[in-house]
Amino acid sequence: MDRRTFISTVAVTLTAWPIAARAQQPERMRRIGVLMGYPENDLEGPAFFAAFRQGLDKLGWVEGRNIRFYTRWAAPENAEARQRFAKELVALQPDLILSAVTPTTAALLEHTHTIPIVFATVSDPVGSGFVASLARPGGNVTGFQAMVGSLASKWLELLKEIAPRVAKVAMLFNPAVAPYAESFLSPFRDAASSLAVEAIAAPVRDMSELESVVATQARAPNGGVIVMPDTFMDVHRAEIASLAARFSVPTIYPRRIFAEVGGLVSYGIDQLDLYRRAATYADRILNGAKPADLPVERPARFELVINLKTARALGITIPQSLLVRADAVIR
């Protein structure tokens, strides 16, 4: 080998070596904390988390290769566990925390204003004090607005459409997990006034209180019920739908999961979609973006679901015009 060939060979080898060495180095492991506002044995919570993980996987974040999850599950009624888990996750100093709902986000912000937080389904992020504005969050938290208060008027309109004689409507919510309740109650009262309906705010903290409200509405002439979106209602969806059926009270629900377990009509967001979209924000933050610069996104898709089997059991005839607009009809 002559001198020129030797020097060229060595130069190529030295140039290629750092590239090969870098390629062989393992990827940096990023850590993501997850605080879910559901018990782990409720099917919905794990499905939401799975949607988030699948969204990250499509973006190249694979568990065990370049990300690791630290997940905590807190039932809606268990404020003590929610606070304890929030403190535990913050103490781990992860690169990012996914927060499921309003109560989990509030708990996390009591312990950190530096670790990036992405919330998946918060109803009133500005009113709850989480962000300065939807366009410019301004702090360490951003995410996705699950519902807007103006939907309350839509729910009442739907109730009047399927039960025109309804005259007294109670809106159910659990104040312990729905501190944003007034953002729904105010448009609910306004819509009730224009529709000549008596609007009733019905806070309930457990199943016995909930049964009492539904029974009262059943006894009232032309009574009806609207269920506000909160995690307590989500977790107890089957019991609520059963109560409404047992007392023959026409009821409107905020999410498809209620209609799937026997609820009459639901209109609301696709929650799984929001968790998938939360993965895109997590990806951007892990790649250097700041939550303060990522605007809170509002829901983009709403679903109208009608349970015809329940309607027949209640003796309600669903207008054809409503059936045509439905995204799904359960027969």
C-alpha cells in the first residue's frame, strides 16, 4: 500500500468512526409522569392512557427504548390519594407530566410550577387558573379543553327536542371534582329562561344524593336531567343511566360512554381523540418546546349518540330529524 492510499484509508476510517460510535450509543431515556383521575379498574381510564401511549409510539417514543412511564391512578372521590400521587410524581422530577382532568391538574400545580404539564381534558383552564389565556398559557402547563360551557344550552335544546313537555330540569354535578361547574350552569340558566324551563343546579357528592335528585325529578311534572361532565359522573355512568331508566326520567349525557351503557342521548367530545392529541404536545415539549408557547386547543370533534332501545323503554319517540343528525344510533 503506498503512502497516499494509506493516508486516505486512515482518513476515511477516522471520519466514519465517530458516526458509528454515535449510532451505537443508546437513546436518552425520557421520563413521563402520568396522573389519571380514574381508578385503574375503570375501563375508560386505561383506554385513555393507551390512546396517549399509542400517539407517542407513532411519533417515535417507544416505552422501554426512549421513554419510561410513571403512572398513578386516583379515584375521583379520593382527594387524599390525588394529592399524594401528585407529590410523588413531582418528586421524581420527570421530563413531563400528563394530567388527565381538572382535579389532577390542580393537584400537580400545588407542587410544581417548573415541570412541564400537559392536560388532556380540562373544561375551563382559564377559569380554573391553570393558564393565563388559551392563546398564551404563560406557565408550565398547557393542553386541551375538553368541554365548553356553552354546550349546556345545546344539551337543554336536545332534551326539549326529544321531550318537548319537559319543564323542570336538574343539572347533575359533583362539586368536589367540578370546580368549573358555574361555567356550565350560567349558560344552562340562560337557555332555560329562553325555553321557559325551570333550571335546577343539583350538586351531588355520592350515589345516595344522586338517587335522591333523580327521584325528585321523576316526581315532578315533566322533569328532566342533564349530566355535567366530571370524572365522578364518568365513573358512575352505569349507575346513573340505570337510575334514569328506573325512574323514567329523560336524561342528556355529555359523553358517548353513557349512551353505550344505556343512557338515552349523549352529545360531547371524543375523549380518546384528545388523549391522542395530547401525545403531539408531549412530543413537542420533549423536543424542546415550552408549554407557555403552546396554545390550549379547543375540542374539534363532537358526537351525537342516541340509544333507541332506551328511548323505547321510556316511551319516547326520537324525532327523525335528530336520528339523521346522529353520529351513532344504538338499537
